[in-house]
Amino acid sequence: MSTTVTLGKALNMGLRKAMEDDPKVLLMGEDIGKLGGVFRITDGLQKDFGEDRVIDTPLAESGILGTAVGLAMRGFRPVVEIQFDGFVYPAYDQIVCQVAKLHARSRGRLPMSIVIRIPFGGGIGAVEHHSESPEAYFAHTAGLKVVACSNPVDAYWMIQQAIAHPDPIVFFEPKRRYWEKAELDTEAPPEPLFGSRLVREGSQVTVLAYGPMVKTALQAASAAEEEGISVEVLDLRTISPLDMGPVLESVRRTGRCVVVHEAPSNLGLGAELSARITEACFYDLEAPVLRVGGYDTPYPPSKLEEDYLPDLDRVLEAVDRSLAY
Amino acid sequence: MSEVPELTDQGFEPNPFGPHHDPIGSDPINADEQNPTEQPVLVQLLTPEGERVEHPDYSIDLSAEELQALYRDLALVRRVDVEATALQRQGELGIWASLLGQEAAQIGAGRALLPDDMAFPTYREHGVAWCRGIDPMSIIGLFRGCDSGAWDPIESKFNLYTIVIGAQTLHAVGYAMGMQRDGGQGACLAFFGDGATSQGDVNEAFIFSAVFDAPVVFFCQNNQYAISEPIEKQTRIPLYRRASGFGFPGIRVDGNDVLAVLAVTRRALEAARSGQGPTLIEAYTYRMGAHTTSDDPSRYRLASEMEAWKLKDPIERLKAYLVRSGQADAAFFEAIEKESDELAARVRRETVEMPDPDPASMFDNTYAEITPYLQEQRDTFLTYQAGFSEERSHA
């Protein structure tokens, strides 16, 4: 059945479906029950599944993750919501030291099927700690998987696939795209969770993006086309592990690559992508892999965020620089 | 603490955590600054001299065989501990965290567990592991650097050791919340130390357990030191009293009295299993050894303190009681000593013979199924390793 839904609603539908499919799925977080979450992603779920499965927790992120670990050991599949990106750090120890390692430490005996949902990124005019992109911290940690959805269709399927997956997954949701709409066919077969996807074909430059920057990259590609430049866009979808196959295939064709993310460039995903592309495609490259990211500053006050965040023009500028080599 | 503690006629400070903290005073652990002349807050059923005493709220009635079994537990875990310390000194273990002095706290708590209960240890609960049927060699492997603990935490109902201080208390609460949701009959027993009570995770565990009425018992072994830092660096009030602020009962038990620990822990676990929510038990004890074999306690505490605590030794007092009450004879103690020596000899032999792990095993179980990129790294690693063995064979 096909309907037009927002990305936020698609997540809500996906969570509902996952809870219907598996009674071991629990939702935990701050304000997710009665309120339905500050972004209403869990709207109506507590009403339908009860307070034991949609748990309004105390205001303590480490407590949420630590108890999720215990629940996972007991065979549950906790899906925890971190209210905003900048609030995940109190839970960082539990995520890095416990969630990520317990499967290996126990030689596979302790299941750690935990999904950590984090609305991330800027562009909504928020106060500080509400606009960050901390994905590299988690992608650097062995034992975790990290994905980011960019559109309603992926949101619906990826959240269900993440919940059904045995490994712990940090699930980044592009908060400024929560209101973006698309046609969702819940009968259509989904794509695999850990696969990147070609979203626009082109021949001269490959642009890699994920989460909120996919739309920006597509806008840049359209603008470039008007100038006669053919830009290919890939939605990475999975940040760790990276699905390099389609990326390398594209870069070998175009010989040029620009990576776009909101997170600061220094040691961000762009650095890793650049290294891997260079290792694999050295003789195919016509230009160095270029990065367009946030600056290496604390996320600025919201009146400055349009200057901080990569946008269509900054992506185009990088495309031009790449072509100039 | 705003009040200046008054000296009582016994000549010790009623507040054992005051500026002149003296854990070897005549009886500081019985003190309660709120009612210094009232009934002691410390639950004790066996005095340091081995005399059986009654407590108005806690009682225990064990047969001679049961008492002997407890003695056996205490003696054997101490003997393994002594052997492990020696093995570390001889370079066979990377490090060892000794439980010396805390045997009664651990055996009393461990023997209070029922089959459906789940224990969440720190890295020092060798005595509890023993009670859960875990072979000492499974623990030795961790300290030798061969693995992260070789036991099955689900099957043994004894979680893997947790080294990050206090993190496991939240896991215990989460697991207990799981028991509430899947009809489990057990409770969780979460171990931690005095230092851990300063951690955010432990305080969050208290809050979550209270809010959700989780079937969990918090078992704090206050062994007086967090490596070098004495208890007054962690708290201004006796630790068991922290519980009241979180809305559940707290109780201090003589941690060197295996009978009292068993009685108190049994009661708390029963309460948890029957839906009455959490309890905090503070087992008041003393770390008679170093923090670990890497530590040198002579830099921060006096030898005389240790001497005083030796008079409260958890094993000696049970032995004195068994002898005094005629519930064990010389032949019993000789048999235990023989068994201890045999166990120690086996631990030594199997430690020395323990093979190093397969190098490629480090790639195992990072994920449920190895990812393509990690598989590539594993293949590269194996090729690289194989190169060395070829070189060696050519030499």
C-alpha cells in the first residue's frame, strides 16, 4: 500500500511494525511515552503497546544505555532514543565500553541487539547541543554499526532492519528532514541495510553524502547540470561498515570525488572515505578527494549555522575545484 | 557533616567517616552518628572472636554440614587467591585482584543466590564466581591475558567481570527490568565497591531501580579503599544510608561475618523477588591485600591497620565458632587444608600449561557476522603472520 508520509511518520510506522513483529522489542527514552518524543517519532506507541514496552525513563542517558545493556542480555531488543545528538555523551562510556564490546568479550554469548536512535545535524535554528553530528565517534568504535537514513522510504525500512539486526546500531536520523515527504510503499521489497545507493547518475564528479546532506548534494547536482556539469550522487546510508563497492565503481568512472557531511572535516567520515578511495583508485583519480564539511569549531549559534553548514554553493564550489585539477 | 562528632565512653568516634577516620578503632563499624547509644546498625551474627550472637531482625539457622560447607568455600577461595597472587609474582599472570579479607562478604552473598538469580560482579568477585560454579581457571585466563573471562554468563548466571567502575550496576537493573517483563522468578545481585558509589552510573542505577521497582539488590563491599583513597574521599555519610535518599532500604552488615551476610542478602533477595524493589547492602569489610598486584598499599596506609583487621578475619572467626561449638573437628580442618592444597596445585599446573590464544581469534565476535572490511583485515593479518613463519623456517 502506497501513502505519502513524512520521514518522521515513516520512522513511527517502522517502529510500530517492529514492535508488532517482535514482542521483545522495547522502546526507551526521555519523553517518548505520553508525549510521543520531542519530535513525536514515538507518537501513539505507548498508548498501543503499554508502558512496559514504551518506557519513559528517568533523565539519565548513561542509565538508559546501561539498562538497555541488561535488557539485551536478557534477550530483549531495546530501541533507545537519545533526545538530541549533543545529549549522547553521558552515555558514551556505556556505548563504547559496554554495548560495543560485550559481544566480543563474551565470545558471542551475550546478545547486544540495541538500536540507539539519535536525531542529528543542524539547520533547525536550535540552541547549542541540539545540532551536532557525532557519527565519527561511533564509526571509530569496533563493535558498533552506524547508519543514517536520508528519506522516508529508507527511514521506514532501515529502522526495522536495524532493530532485527543482531549487532548494536547507532541510527542517525536527519532531524531537519523529519518533515520531508515521499511516497512510501510498505509492500515493496526493501534494499539491504548495509548498502550504499546511487541516487543520481552522472559522469564527471562523484558526490558522496548521507543523512541530511543527500538532499543538499542532489540540489547541487541539479544546479551543476544547468551549468553543463554532470554530477553523480551516492547516498552512503551505512557509515560503518562503509559499503565501498558502489563508491569505488563510481569514482573509477568519474575520476573525481567530493565527500559532503555536516560534521567537522577533521577526522570525519570524509577523511576515511578519502583514504580508502585513494588506496583503491589511485591511478583512476584525476583530482584529490575533496571534503565539504562543517568547520572545526564548536557548532555555532543558530544565526551563523547557514554559514557553518555545507550547502548547495559550497558543494558546487568543491565540484568546480575538483574539475579544475 | 556539620556536627562535631562526640567521643563516646567507649573512646571512639561515633562517626567512622569523620576527620580522624580510624577503621581499626575499638568498634567504629557499630557506630551510628544519629543514635550512638541506640541499637547498633551493623548486623552481626558472629563476633570476631567466633561467638554466635543474635540480632533482633536477622536470624539464621544452619546445620553443622552447612556451616562446614561455608568454611570450605571460604578456605578454598582464599587458597586460590593466594596462589594466584603468587603466580602473578612469578610472572605467570599479568595482574591479580586479590579478594583477601573479603571472603565472607562474597561467599555470604554468593550462597544467598538461587538458581534463577543473576549476579553482576566487578573484577574481584572470585568468591561469588566460586559459588556460581565457575572454575577458577576461567578467571585466571582473564588475568593471564588469554581472554575476557571464559565462562558463559548466561548459563552460569554470573555476568562477565566489569572493569569500568560501577557500569555493571545499570546492567543489573536492566536485566532485572527484563525479569519483570518476561515473568522471570529471580532477582539480580549487583556488586560494587565503596569507590563506585561516587560514580554516576551507580547513582543512576539506584534511580532506575527505584522508579521501576526492579528486582535488584545492590551489594556494596566497603573495603575501606578505592585503590589508595580512603572512604572519606567518597562520602560524608555511611554508605548504606545513601539508599534512603533514593527511596529504598539500606543496611550495613559485618562483611567479615559470613552468617550475617548470608542472612541479610537472603532477606534482600527475597524482598526483590517478591516485588518489593531494591535494597542496598553495605558489607563493611577490609581489603587485606593490595588493590591489585600492581599496587603498593604501604604508600597510603599503616601496617597496624591491617594488623587490627586481621583480628576480624572472616575465616578465623568461623573456624573458632566451629571448634568452640563442637561442629567440626581437627580431621575436618585437615581435610579442607588438603583439598585447598590440591586445588592450588591444580590452579598452578593449569595456569602454567595454559596455551596462548589463537592470534586470529581477536577478529572473532566483533560482530555477529564478520564484516567484509574486517574480513579483509583478518586475511591480511594471516598472510602477514604466515610470512614470519616462512622466514623462520628458511632460517
